[in-house]
Amino acid sequence: MPIKWVCKRCGLVLHEDGVKRSSYGIKFYGDIVVMYDGECPRCGHKLTPPDPRSVKIKPLTRPNP
Ligand SMILES: [Zn+2]
């Protein structure tokens, strides 16, 4: 199921998770926030999670490489 992150103020599509590429993928909303420095690049609106029901935000538990 594709996930779309859209700025709630101006409607800019920040990221669309529908491309089948296994080498690199954005899984967490935090990655989007970091990528755009916490703000919409168009209008400067502070990025907030789009829908907590469809996007699960978990604490980072990645093992160190
Ligand atoms: Zn915006």
C-alpha cells in the first residue's frame, strides 16, 4: 500500500512510497522530516505525522553496523 506524505498547508508531495526499489526506501516518517530539515521546502510549514493510524512510528532499534 503506497504511502504519500503531503504538506498539509500547501499540498506539496514530500514523498511517495510506492516505487519498488529494495536498495533504498524510506520507511519512517522521521526520515522525511530529516530529509526536509523539519519543514516543507515550499511553504516552510512544520512537518507533522500525517496519520498515526496508517503510519506507525517506532523507536529506533536498529543494531549498529
Ligand atoms: Zn508546504
